[in-house]
Amino acid sequence: MVANEDALWERMSRPLEDRLIVTPLLSPDQLNGGSVDVRLGQEFILMKRSAKGPIDPLLMEQDPRDYQERVRVPIGEKMILHPNQLVLGATFEFLQVPRDLMAYVIGRSSWGRLGLIVATAIMVSPGYRGSLTLELANLADTPVYLYPGTRVAQLVFHTLTEAGAAYPQQGGKYTGPVGPEFSKLSLDRDWAIIRSLGQARS
């Protein structure tokens, strides 16, 4: 069930261990109509055009800095996002999601009509803590400027069923960041299986 505005405000006033935290809320109208607007943070991860060949997630030792670099854009300044370019950003806000809530990240349509797609992995798991990494892609034919501090997406929260209330605290590989994170695809357990299958054939 989708949590409405009153329910979200109530969850934000509970004791710390059971509280929904979205901070800082620079304006109370960020929470409106059952969703919470989130702003674009100041740190970005860009793909290097001079990357060392194709990205191979099977190579566990591959350093993401070989093909990505981190930049900081202060509030009040802007960064250009070219057509067909992908950058990783993060929410300005830090989140703490109680274990009986989860959320979906939805890009704002006002940005989408300019060609900006917030192509993030859209589910925020129960128990998540940290800023959210956002995959930002420009699908238009015209460059667009990104301004840190602007509202770029919204969170829609859902309450879990009674059985889901006992959902364990999340300790996933992306829990706890305070800025955009490099991909950790190489940490997936599937790669060991794929590598062993490949060795069996050779």
C-alpha cells in the first residue's frame, strides 16, 4: 500500500530506530501528495572517453577509475550533460528507510520532457541507509545543464505486509554511501559460476 502524506510525516516523527529519515529537507513542500522530492547532489561520476578498452565486469581486478572519474559541482554552478551521455549522480538527501517500508525512485516529468531520464535501479530496499546513486541519461538531441540542488526525482513509499515487517536489516553492497558510487557489478556471485562454466568448456 502506498504511504500517503500524513503517514510519511508521522513516520518522520517516530523514535530514531523506527523513523523514516530524509535529510535535509530544504523545503516542507518536498513532501507532497504521498511522495518526497529529492534533489541532485554535488558529486558526479563521469565515463572517461579515453577508457582502457571495453568494460569487462568479469575481470574482478578491473579498477573502475580506469573508465570513470569523480567530479564535484558546487551548488550555484552547472554541469552539461550531452546527448546520449550517462553520468552517475546522487541525491542531496541522506535516507534511512525503516524495515517495514520500501520506496521507488521516479524521475520528474518536467525533466523527462527535456530528455533527462533518471534511469536508476528504482527500488529502495527496507532498511536502506545512505544517499541514492542516480543514473542520469540525456536521451534528447540537445545538451542539457544539470544544477546541483534542483529537484530531479521523487520517492514513492510503500508499506510492507505484516510478514514483511520482519524484513532483515539490509547490508547490501550499496548501503551507506554519501555520494554516487562506482558500479559493483563485479562483486555479484554469478561471476564465479560463469567463470567456472567457461573453464569447464575449455
